[in-house]
Amino acid sequence: MPEAPPTVLTIAGFDPSSGAGITADIKTIAMNGCYGIAAITAMTVQSTLGVRRTVPTDPKLLRDTLDELLRVGKVSAVHIGMLGNADVVSEVAGFLESSHLPNVILDPVFRSSSGAELLDQNGREFLRRSLLPLTDVLTPNVDEAARLTGLEVGNTEQMKLAAQHLHEMGSRAVVVTGGHLNRAVDLLSIRGEDVRIFRADHVDSANTHGTGCAFSTALACQLALGQPLPVAVLLAKAYVLMAIKNSYAVGHGPGPINHTYGISNR
């Protein structure tokens, strides 16, 4: 019998089109050599054309689910995505405080690419105050970094300044992603260490739905597998790049990346 891979827990919303959210996370976790378990924070009505409606999960149901999942066995990393509202944020924060799980990655999902708000104002404030300090790595894109800090974030120097502010807010490590800047660049800042810059060429593809979820989830997997954070960032970026390069149109609107590009379709 083969040895079981590390278990990665994803806490996120449900995207019925499978481009982002829980179902996309499970595909990413499998492709990155780990076993995925999941707790749903919100149901959404959406497709590749955008998000139409969100309904947060009952907070007590979510907490019961999270507590039950710990009975599965050792959890080697946690990925947190869409949370929906302050009550859900509070339950996740309480769970992290009591469980002391390693390698907690927070992707602060505030708004969908189609413009729908995915976390209410009270939820954003509670995330800043109570959840952010409980995580090991924060992975905002430049827009999310700007909303968290109140700063303009549009170039490398501004990304560095935003990361410093996020450290002051409690973040131990920050990866600010800038995949849609003129030159794709990501910045890794670890408190007390030098900043690292990762550059890449843009891929000419309309199928980029779910890149943030895939990056943060792949990063959680690589940390669960024992990779140092800078190496984990490189491997997560490489996974997303290949998933974009091997993507294909699904229905109408911006398509998802191809999370399972390494599996033959035949």
C-alpha cells in the first residue's frame, strides 16, 4: 500500500462552474501531490459569465464541519479563500486559534473578477484584525493589497511598501501577486528578511479565471510537502503558468485555467 500524501484543508466558497473555489482547490491539491479535504464557506450562483448571488454557510455548520475534519488525521496545510461575511470569518479565526494547524495560507478574496463583492465590510475589518495575524502566508493580488492597506499598489516599490504595512498588521509572510500588471511580477516579503521578486512573461490567454485560488492552494500544497517558502512560491507560480498555457474555453465568458493539465484527456 502506498504511503498517504500530506492532507491539505481548503476553506472556501463553492463555484458551480469549477473555475475557482472548493472544486478547483481540490483539483489543484491533487495535481500538487496532496490529499484535499474541504469546508464550504458559501454557496454561489455563478458561471464563466460571472457571480450572480452568494449565500454564506451557516457559521455553526461550518465550525462543526471544520472540527469534524480534524478527526480525519493530521492536516499539513490550510488554504483559506472566499469567506462571505464577518460571522464566517469569526468562526474560521476561532477554529485556527484552537487547532494550531501549520502552514495556514490566506487568500483575501474580496471581489470576483466580474465585480461581485465576496466579503462584506464587517468581514473585511474582522479579517484584518483577527484572521490575518493567525495566518502564516498572506497572498493578496495588488488590488486586494490596496484594499487591505489603503495604499496605492501598482508597481514593485508600492508592493514592497504594502507588504511592510501588512507585516505591521500581523502578517508573517506576504506574497503580493501582480499577474495583470504590464510586466507580471510577484513579490515575496518575509518579516525580518530580504524581499524577493519573481518575474514572468504574460501568457496570451483569456482563460485566467481562478488563478489566485490556484496559486494560493498550490502554495499550501508545496509547504505541506516540506518546501521552503521561496521554493514553494516558485513551484506554485510554475503550476499556474502551465495551467494557463494549457487552458481551453469552457462555455461563454472568461474560461478557467486547466487545473489538471497533466492528465491526458484521452
